[in-house]
Amino acid sequence: MTQQYRITLLPGDGIGPEIMAIAVRVLETIGEKFDLKFEFQEALIGGSAIDATGEPLPAATLETCKQSDAVLLAAIGGYKWDSLPRHLRPETGLLGLRSGLQLFANLRPATILPQLIDASTLKREVVEGVDIMVVRELTGGIYFGQPRGVFTTETGEKRGVNTMAYTESEIDRIGRVAFETAQKRSKRLCSVDKANVLEVSQFWRDRMIALSAEYPDVELSHLYVDNAAMQMVRAPKQFDTIVTSNLFGDILSDAAAMLTGSIGMLPSASLGASNPGVYEPVHGSAPDIAGQDKANPLAQVLSAAMMLRYSFNQSEAATYIEQAVLKVLDQGYRTGDIFSEGKTLVGCQAIGDAIVAAL
């Protein structure tokens, strides 16, 4: 019996439309093989939405997403909109989407593919075998805390303020996602904070310790964020599952991404309790190469695979896509960001063609 799913596509800005087109072709192909029917609907977000409507997240876009089974996002932002007021910038639309859909858990895998070990800037012996899952809290912390803004003090001096704040329930719900994720992996969870300086981080650590009693099969450890960053480039294989706050997770997940050789290779999932999940590449919109057929669509394709696995419970189809990506890499095809001597340099369309052919 055919399974049907409604997917909202948010191509966004820069290379977004190019890599989204490849992901749609892959999904259509996998749908034919596994008797899955996808209903795609496209909506505006980010800079493209600003140009068309004057705001980075139109109400119609958020409503369309809420009526979907899942959301596939490409990339947002670009130099064109950098000078706009904060509330009108493309990134505000992304924050609004996460908040509007109550997506509090961001899963960012960083796995070293055997074909790309030498693309990493670190030595082979350091990165070979790395397989890390960063679980980042997504709707709290300093990105959403109040008060925030730039204010004028009584002396006439301007003062910028952002507030890092977490409630017990916010910490507990991301903690449970992290513990349950660790249970499905190697049963090791490292909680990253700055408890030696920040009261909110001490509170975070206290809650993680309390939660650990519910998961006796998971080994819980703790690191300060500065040490965690150092350890990630010194000995990344010590990590399996990492849980951390919004700000720290933003930074550490990008650092973990570069262990793999290119941020263009990594997908992510943003999940909530009930609303549709949002799946997107970790990388940005790369406006400097937009429209030049130079973009790497593999993270977008792998994000689509994560969508199949986490939102639709179609693990076999997801694995099929992931294996097709590995096959294309085995064949030696590389976009510019992961190219090395002896491989075949291709563009976005050509590597998309190769994935479809592999499927």
C-alpha cells in the first residue's frame, strides 16, 4: 500500500534552490522504489521571503509548515541582507520557524566517511572512525532569552544585552532526547557546559545528573565547553553523544562538522514533541558560488534521508539513499569542497545525476 507524505520545501537563498532540486529528484526516485508518494509544497523563508513579502518568515510559510508531515529546508541568508535590522534578517526567520514549530532538539551527526578521511584537515589517525552525534537545545538559552537588545543607560552610554536562561523543563526535555539517543548508540553521553563560571550552566549540570538516574545504562560525563572544543580537535574519537545548550551546540556542531573535511557533507534534524520536524544541511547559503553549479548537494540529500528515518519511519529507504551517496563517493565523484587529487571534479547537477543513477 502506498504511503503518502506531505513535505514543505524551503529552498531559501544562495545555493538553496540548487541543492533542493537534487534532493527532490532523489526523493522522487526513492519513492518509486519503495512505493512512497510525496506531495511537495514550496514556501518562502529568509532573504527570498524578505524580498517578496518584507519579512523573513511570512505567516503563510509557518502555517504551511504546520500542516506538513515534515519540512525540508536548504539554506538562508547572504551578504545582500546583512545590513538589515536584526528583526528583519534572514536568520530571524529560521529562529522563528524553530520557535513556531517548537523544535527544541537539534540532532547533528558528524561521521567520518571512509572515502573522505583525507579531506579532513586533521591527521588520518585522529579522525578515522569518528562518529559523533551532537544533541543541541534549540529554542532556549541565549538566542531566545529576555531581556535582549541594545539599550541606553542612565549615563547615556549604550549597552548590549543578551540573556542565557533555561527552565527545568527545557533542560529535562533535551536531556531525555540525549539520553535516549545515547541508548541507541554506544551508551556514552557527554554533557557540555560552563558550570565553573555560569549559574545557568551549573543548573544545567545538576539537572543532567538528576536525569541520569533514569538511564542507568548510559555513562554520563561532563566537560566545560572550552575543554570540549579542544578535545574535539585533539582526540575526537573519545566522543559519542554530546548534549549541550543552544549557543555551545551551535559552535561545537560546526567544529565537529569540519572534522569530516567539509561542512557541506553533514545533515541535521530539528525535532519537537508533536509538530513536523525540520531537516536541513549544517552549511550556509554560500552566496559566492550560488548559481554556478559548484554547490555540494550531499548534505541536503542526507538531510532528506534523515527525514525519511526520523519523521516517516522509513529506515530502509533512508539507508538506501545513504548507500547511494557512498557509492557515488566510491566512484570518485567530488564537488570542489571535497575534491582531492586523483578524483573527478563535478558540479552540483552532475553529482545529483550520479546519485539518482546509483539509486
